[in-house]
Amino acid sequence: MGISDDWGTAIAIQAMVYGNLSPEAGTGVVFTHNPRWSGDVLKLCGDFTTANQGEDVVSGLVRTMPISLFQQDIEMRETDVTLETHFPEIYRELKRWAHALIDDHGWSPQEIEFTFEGPSAADLYMLQTRDMAIRESPKVLTFDFEAPPHDRLLGHGIGVSGGAMSGRLVFSLEEIEAWRVREPTTRLILARADTVPDDIREINAADGLLTERGGLTSHAAVVAHRLGKTCVAGCANLVCNERDKTCTFPAAVMRSGDPISIDGQEGSVYRGILRVKEA
């Protein structure tokens, strides 16, 4: 293939570990700090799933569960399962690793990929760790209401990035380009069941992203966060049909071009346009 012997490409050799061995095995990604907030307070959050491999988490193909009770509370997750409560030894060992990297070795906030083959600390493996991508936002918008309008609430997902925004629902790059010509100042919110790397053009062209599946560390969430987009991922009661260009919620069916509002902090999804203000 003409690859030079002088390039010195590094190859990591590590044991193959399996998060899909049993319901007591799993995999996930943990942040040592909340990626939405600035500051140096070490609080674990992220995503994990049982009986799956790591690619299932980052691809957004499975519904994930929160790492900590703190995360479950701030994200208002509709699940009683957290890594902290159901796999306490795994959680404590991850927290010990985080303190060792941050406090003892002086590393920056970390994003750690892990797999566990059983419920004990000895079954836990660190696959890789890297510096977190922390993006400071100059301002965060919130919806301008005293109480949430429950008659317009469509669903609730995981607030990944950005603040409150309203716009039109879109499903393709062609729709985005058409609305940019028709209504240049209108914000556009891309809907997906899940995302793949090829969706980068659509995500980049849109102003916001709403997904049916995926979590805080899914591909969609990571890309939206890095691009500074407003994103709500893993909206549990949403069924997104990209072929028919519909988003079906228990209370309504939203179609291409319909006005919709999302909150990238709280994860709420509303029907129609809502006023926003600076937090």
C-alpha cells in the first residue's frame, strides 16, 4: 500500500472485553464534569447500557441510562436505573479513577469510555480517556413563561446543549436549503430517529437537533455540542418517521414545516413557537 516505515503509526494493543455477556455486564461513557456547565466540580454524568457493546451507545441505537443520581435528577430521566444505584461498585471505581486523573495527576476534565463484564470493580475496564470538549456559550436562552405550558408539552428528552429555541421542523438537507431561501431568518430544527456520521451536513446546516434515541454521549449529542447547536436527544415518547416526515408524540403528530420548540438545557419539547429570554 506504499505506507512508509518511517511514519511510526502508534497501535494500541488491549484485551477485548465484552459488555454484552449478560444483563450484569455493560458499557458506557462517563464525563468527570457536567459538559453543560463551566466550573471544576467533579460530578460524574454520562450514559451507560447493559448487555451491549460501546458502539451501541455512541451510535445512539439504544436507549441509555444515566450514570448518577445527580444526573438523573437534573435531566428528569424517566427511569429508576442509574449506574450509581444498580452497579454501585462500578460507579465507585469510576469515581476513584476520576479523582486519580483529575486530583492526583492534574489532568483536565476527562471523557472516559468503559466496559464492565460483571457487577464488581474487578470486572471494570477503561477503554480510553481523553480531554472533554468543553464549549463555553456566551449566553443561554430560556423560554419566557412563569409556568410550563403543559397543554403544549409534547415530550421530554435529554438536554444536551444550547438553550431554548423555536423554529420549523425539518427532516432533510433539501428542506433546510428550501426554508433558508423562503424564510432566511427562521430557525430550523432537524428531527432524526438516530444519527450516523453522514448526517454531519444536515446537523451543521440546521440550528437545532431532536432525536428519538441516543443519550448525552451519542454521536448526535457530541456533534451538536461541538458545533454549538441546540440539541435534545433520546426523546422517549417520540417516534420519528423520516420517510413520511412526521414526528409522532402521544399528544400530536408534527409534520415537516410545523413550528416546534426545544430546550437544550431541560430537554423539553413543545408544540408551536414560544418566546425566549436570556437566562
